[in-house]
Amino acid sequence: MAHDPYAPCMCGSGKKLKFCCQDILADLVKVEKLIDNQPDAAEKLLRSLLAQHSDKEVLVTQLASVLTRKGQFDEARNQLVEFLRHHPDEPRALLALADVCLATQGFDESRRIIHRAFQLGARQFPAGVAMLASQIAQQMARAGCAMAVREHLALSVRMAPPERRNQLLMQLANFESQRTVPYPFRGRFALLPVELDDELQQEEHRARKVSQIGCWEPAAILYSRLVEKQPQNGALWHNLGLFRAWDGRVEEAAKALHKAADLIDDFDTAVETEALAQLLDLEVDGDAYSIVQVSVSVESVSQLLTSLDADGRMARMPSNVNNENEESARVAAEYELLAEPLSDNVDPENLPDVLADITVYDADESSESDPQVLVVALDDDIKEATALFRSLAGDLAGSDEGNEPTPVSRLPQVCRLFDWKTHHAEHLGSSHFRRIDQQRLDSALQQWLEKPSKSLGDESPLEAAKDANNLVKVGASVITLDVVCNRMGYDPDLTDIRSRLGIPVPLKLETDKEQAITSLPLLQFARLAEPELSDDQVVDFTNRVTLVRHLLLIERAVAELIRRPAALERFTPMRAHMLRATVAREKNDLSRASECFEDARSSVADNQDAFRTKLELDIRELSFRLDNPADPELPALLTSIRERYFVKIPEIEEVIREELVNSGCTHLLDQLQPAGGGLWTPDKEEKAASSEKLWVPGQD
Ligand SMILES: [Zn+2]
């Protein structure tokens, strides 16, 4: 084939072919053909070419890639290092070396070479930077450095070629919706503006520039020199803290941010900065507790279930019929091991705690695994739980000596106060359960106020708040509390706690209508002034907090949304009303939730899809209402579902039946029969005859 000598060279250098690889073109084409199926031949050819053209970057990077694919990382590194000794600024060789080092030594050991590769490669080879950044993000996730994960993912999105961008955006969105990551870490953080004298300002600009391309160590080094010259500048310390956090240096980041919080004048900014420092402290704090699991081998599953079922401390969970994946298909039964035995007349106000979750697995012939039982509990409880299980299982449990508990997850000690599991007696309904939960939450919040805290110098929030000098720290600890609660599945209104501690109400954030809401740190969302926002900003606000799943913020966003017809239309009204319904349900306001369902119904246009949409709404309303098994509207709703859908879509009946059983509402099963089912009376026959469904009294 003909190669235009003035076209860009095929090696990707960006130079014209004539001035680049023209003399080795034929050999490069040959390598290309060999590389996938004959790697040894490709390696041999590349080595001999490299011996003649030791300055050709494309040859050494190709050779390194053949070697790494063969698992010869050391040799790949040696080749690249040797090349770079003579050509220290060749970006692709640097990117390739960074890649090998990252894979073999990890980020900490490779930081310098990576940042050098970023600096020299960002302009010409952004795709290489993007790839490295996404790999670093994975390592940061394993190390638990959430801020570094997000920032490296964002960097890889910025740098990625268009064809890879969507996939990386999905990864980012996936990270942002992970509930186990404290919510502020799932959004971006912004550098504070810094004002300095000319010469220093130039250095500051340089730091921002290298930060843009992910070189957070170089940025931190530039900034360290600046804070030496201006040690009282809070904004400098703040930004230094962010650079370090993005670079995976969590402890040092927290130190800089604490310092910044001391120095920043604006109260709310100081509080948010201190809160970030406290949250980072929690990430590295050794004072943590774990959820652990122990696996016990067992025999004769059916016999085991019989003896577990017979004990008052074992509460069997409703079986999950959707056993789609292999693992759950092996589940024979799931139990809650209760702290106290369940009596026949359980006191609804005093439900026992769950000590452990116990899952019984059947044998699996395909993988030749024996039947086994998994006991999952807090590290404090695992011994007691396992012993209890063994006493019930008797000889059916194997000895499993040396089977130590393995950690499932690890949480900062401050979460412990909000970590409980009450046994959920089905017939009482979810609404009752949520009320009990709310009471426990209120008492946990009270305890929090009185409990000494490390971040407050071992004083309790109530004590610390007596000294006005502590207000920033105490204010920050309330934000930390909000984040901890959210992580544990609660979003309580902390206004009252704030006022009890004498913390000023946070000032509303000044935003302009052009500003992208999505670029704000999530910690500032609570300070948005909704009425001041543009329609687009309200839609973005709602989308963002929905992804993050913060109930109170969702409530505020969607309340503003439904005041604005154009914004509501853009968001889609049905989705908005369903969100409102979900918030109302979580707040246990079921009548409010059903109002939202009415709004949702009236927003459905009368088109072809209306039937399905209305069916979906009816089924969802039903599942909401089943939270209160005594809801007087339930029979009427069931009747209308039966009359409207059972004939057209017969499968629905089974779905509803299961839903009733699973929510402890078996007393309503009769409603699924035409005319109420049960005793036949002539009166009922008339009603049934008038309905569309065929009903034969003789079958009763
Ligand atoms: Zn070339």
C-alpha cells in the first residue's frame, strides 16, 4: 500500500511520516501483523530493530507492551528505563513506564514517574493519561481513598478520547451512587480563590495548572513553598489539603484542612473545611469496628432447618423467590438470630434486636461445595452468635477448628451509635417498624450530644459548645453527624441539634444563574437558596441529590421543582411525584404519600402507555399502603386492581398475592377473589355477575 510521506506517521508521534518512521515502515507493518498471534517473533524483530534504531520511541513502547503481555514486567521496565536514560522526555515511553510501575509496584511507589508522565503526556497523548488515571482510581478504591478515586475518575473522563468517555462517565456515576462512600466524597470539591503578590500568584497559577492534569504531588510541592511564605493564609492551606487528598495522602490532607479551618474568616466555609478534615480523620482512624462473617460446615440441611425453626431465637425470613443468580439459588433459608426469644405475644413496642444474620446454603453439585452456614454479625457479637448457632445445630455442625471470622466491612466507631437492627415482625407492617426506628434514632442523637468526641478534644458536643471558640469545630461535627447518619440509612433534620448547640444557621449560598450546580461541593448543597435558582439549576439540583440519595435534600429540591411547571416538565412530572411519595413514605407520612400518587396519576397523559403506567402506579401505591396492614383504603384499592387488571394481565394476580404474603397481610388475600370471596351469598352473586370476570358459584 502507498503511504503519503506527508501524512501523520502511523506510529502516532504526530510527526509527518517522512520525518519519522519512513525508514522502518515495512518492519513496523510486519510487527503489527505478528504482535497478536506470534508475540515471540514480534519480540525478536522489535529487539533487532531497536538495536539499530535505539532512538525510536515506537519500538521500545511496542516491545514493552509485548513483554508485559507475556508477564515479563521487569524486562519491560528495564527496556523503558534504558531508553529513557538517553531520551528522558519522551512522553509515550514515560507513560508506558508509569503503566508498568503502577501495575507492579502500586501507586505510592510510582507516584513520581506517573506525575512526570502526566506532565509530559497530557497535551499530546491524553488517552494514555486517561487510561493510567482510571487504573489509579481502582487502586485508590482498594486503599479506601474516596476523594482520590473520584478525582482520578474525573481526570480520566476529561482526558479520554470521545469513544471511551461514555464508559468512564458510567464508572464515575457508579462511584457517585455508592452508599458506602460518605456522600460528600462522592461529589467534587473546589479550590478556593487565592490572592497573592505577583510573583507568588504565578506560582499559584502553576500549581492550579498541574492540578488540572492530575499532578497533585507537584501541585502540593508548589503550595508547600507558598504556605511557608504565607503561613496565615487559610485558602492556601485549604487547597493544599485538597491536593493531598486527591493524591491519596489522607492523613496529611486532614492536617492541612484543620489548619485551614482555623484560619479561614468566613464562618460557613471554615465549618465546611473543618467538617471535611473530620471526615478524612474518620477514614484513617484506627478506632473502628467491623462486620464479620464465619462459615460453618453442616450436614443434612432439612434436619437442620427443622431444629432451627423450633427455636424462639431464630426468626425465619420470607424466602426470596427471585433466585436469579447462582449464589442465591443455593440459599435454603435465611434467619435472624435474635437477642431474645420471640414470644407468641410479641410486644410491638419492644421488638428484639437482631444479633446475627444466618444463611443456610444447600450443597452445590456443580462446584462440589458441601452445605454450609454463614453467620454474619458485629465483631463484638460474632462469638456469642456462632456459639448459639452451634448449640442449636448440635452434631449437624462440623467442628471447623481455626475458622476465624473474616471481615465483611469496617466502619468508624462514630457509626456504631447508629448501627442497630430491630427484628421486623411482619404482621406489624413497615410503618410501625419505621416509627420504632425513629424513636431509636432520636435517642441515639441525644446520646451523640452527650458523648465525648475525639474531634472535639474528647469533650461532648454539648460541653464543647459552651466555649464560643469551639463553634467551628462543633458546627463541623454536626455536618459529620449528618454524613454518618446518611451512611447508616437515616437523614434526620438536625436544625434542632444545631440550635441546641448554639451554632448559627448557615448562610444561604450566593449563586448566579449561569453557574453549574453540579460543580458545587455536595457539602454546600444544604446552603442553596432554591427560590434564587434558575429552572435548569433546580433540575440539576434534583438530579444530583437523587443520585446521592439524601432524603432531606431531595425533599427540598423536589418541593421547589413542583412549583415550576417548565422545570417539572423537563424532569418529568411522574418521576417528581414518585420521588415526593418516596420521601413521604420514608418520613412515615403515608397519607401524604397517597396524595403524591394522586398527583402522579393526574400527570399521566391519556396515551397508549397510560395503561401500563397506571398499573405501575397502582402496584406501587399498594406496596406503600401495605406498610400499614390496617389501612382502611387497602380493600378498595385491591378490589380496583383486581377489576382493572386481572382479566387483561392474569400474571398480576400472582405478583399481588406474593406481595401480600411478604408484607404480612395474608388477611387481605380474600380481596383477590371476585366479590370478596369467602362465604357465598346471593347478594354477592349479583355483584360478581355484574363484573366482567366469569364467576361460577358452583365451584365454591
Ligand atoms: Zn513514527
